[in-house]
Amino acid sequence: MKKKIGILTFYPMHGGGIFQYIQSMVDALAADKGSTYIIFADENDNRFDGYGLEVRKLVPSNRSGMNQVIIFSQLLLGLRQPFFLRKNELDAYADIDLFMSPATSVYPHLFLKKPFVFTLHDMQEKYYPHAFTRTERFKRELRNRALTKSAKAVICESNYVKQDIMNFVGADGKKIAIIQSPPPDFLLRYEAKPENFAAVRLKYNLPERYVFYPAQCWFHKNHIKLVDAFNIIVNETDEDVSLILSGSQQDNYPKLMARIKELGLENRIKHLGYIDYEDIPYLYKMAQMLVMPTLFESVSIPIYEAFALGVPVCCSNVVALPEQVGDAALIFNPNDSADMAEKIVILLRDKPLATALAARGKQRVRSFDHKEYATKILSVIN
């Protein structure tokens, strides 16, 4: 009898790169006939309705404030009982043999005492503790230790993160599989429609030349340093270029907008908020480059998106990004605005370099194959 494997996709569309990571995992496993895959999704999530897989939709009970307290208490006491799960949830999960959790979440697998594999994306709280409250750091510590201890296997996307899991959580390296996720399958075979470029440009009132940075306004995404670098470009060069930002307008957003206003860059920097998913490839393809000034990233999904769409990349030299980009990007020190500005300007002015990097990026991402990715995940599952 085939194993029933539940893929947990409870993650908001506007929740950053993990949304795309989940999409890639489902893309990879959907073609496998060796097991029966059942997708668990929020009741209004229609992403996977056309995949030919069973999709069970429900409202997870772990989101209520009271149940969060119960979960926290259970993690603290090391209990794995489904005290807070409703009957309809218990029934929906009852026949699953193994859970795949692409997000670093404890729901529901940790409390069902069933085998599970989860992905631990990063442990940035160990490097930037000031970006998290004491409670958040404590919760992350409890969650990561409980998941790592109980999981059949842990997936991460770089050797850097694997070393962190071993060092900070004390996990056995044999339990950790490094499997880099490719971009969602549709991007690897994406064909833009020429007539859509003008419509997207008009829709978002995009300038002729711009640098693009899609990222949530979290501290480690380093927007302020990027704005400072762009201020150097505006005041010390003759480059007629704008900076287009997208993502959540929360967390560090007020500080970001205050800095833009303080420097008088309102006419050169624009924050679009969330972008309709079908428009994202066009914003990439019309950009001069993707800039990725992040302070901490295990693997950057936007970099793979840019690679897949043939867009040059200029990015940080931190954590696992050099491991990810190889020779297909121009890198800079994200803590040095002058270095960031210099590298952006080099890529703006050196067209042959930009073309070469875009070609290398496209070649690099073509080496990713969803079949190979699926094979690696299946080797962990089996």
C-alpha cells in the first residue's frame, strides 16, 4: 500500500520566500507516483486545486490566542498531545503516514506523534538577537529544539545553515539533508507576453530605469542601508535611475519611509507594497537588476527568480549567498553603503558584465531540475 504523505502548506501568500519554497516542494512531489500526496491548505487557498492531488482545506486551530498559550506550554513541558486540535482536524490528519512541513512550524505534526520531516530555513536570531524580542527568541529556541529532536529528518538549503543547526541545537549531522530548492516551476519555463509590459509599467507607474528589491520590511532585509547607498548614487553620480521596493508595509516600514523622506528621495524611491503575483516576472524583467542587500539569508528565492528570468543580480556577501550565486552575481558588503553603491553603479554602467551575469545566472538555475529536487526529497522521505 502506498504511503500517505501530507504536505502542510499553511503559510500566507505574502509571507516572504517560504511561500515560494512551499510552491516548489509541491511542484516537485506532484509528479511522484510512489506515494499518495495530500495537500493541507487554508480554506480559501486555491493554489493547488489544479495539481491532480487531493487538497484538504481547513482553518488551523493553532492560530487562536488561547491555543498559542497551550502550544507554548506544551513546548515548555515537552508534551506532544493534540489537546487543542478540533475533531475535524484530527479526522483530516488521521490517515497520514508522514508529514512534510516546508515551514518551520509545529502544527499539527509535533502534537500528533506521527513521523514528520521539516525544513529549518535559518537561525538568524542567534546572529541578530536585537531584531527579536526576548519572548520571540525563547519561542524559537523551544520550537527548533522540539522539532529537531522529534523529526525523522531536517531539511535545510545550505551547508551554512546545517552547521548552525548542529552547533546551536546539537542535532546529529546525519539527520540533516542539504537540499536547495529551485524556483517555482512556472518561472523556469516562463514566457512573458510582450503586450503586458506596458500594462504593468502603467499599473505601478514604473520609471524607465530602476533597480528592484522585493522583500518584507524586516530588520535583516537591510532596507535602510540600501536607501543610504542609493542616496550616494543620486548625489554623487549622473545615473538617472530609481529604486523600486515591494513587500510588506509593516515592521521596519515606518523607519524606512522616514529615512527616504529625511534624504529627500521620495521622487527616486517608490515602495509598491504587495504586487499581484502574475505581475512579478514583468517587474523583474523591466528592472536593470535585482539588488539583494540582506544581512542574513540562507538561500534567497528572489535571486533564483531573477536568475530564472534572466535578470542581473547584485547581492550581499553574507551567510550562504556566495554559496548560492557562485560567479553569477556582483557581491558587496551589506554593512557598507559606499561599497553597495559602487557595485550597483558598476552593474548599471557595464552592460557586457550585466549581460554575462544574467547568462550565468540563467545557466546556474537551469542546473536545478524539479525531478532531481524531488529525487533528493524522496531519498529523505524513504
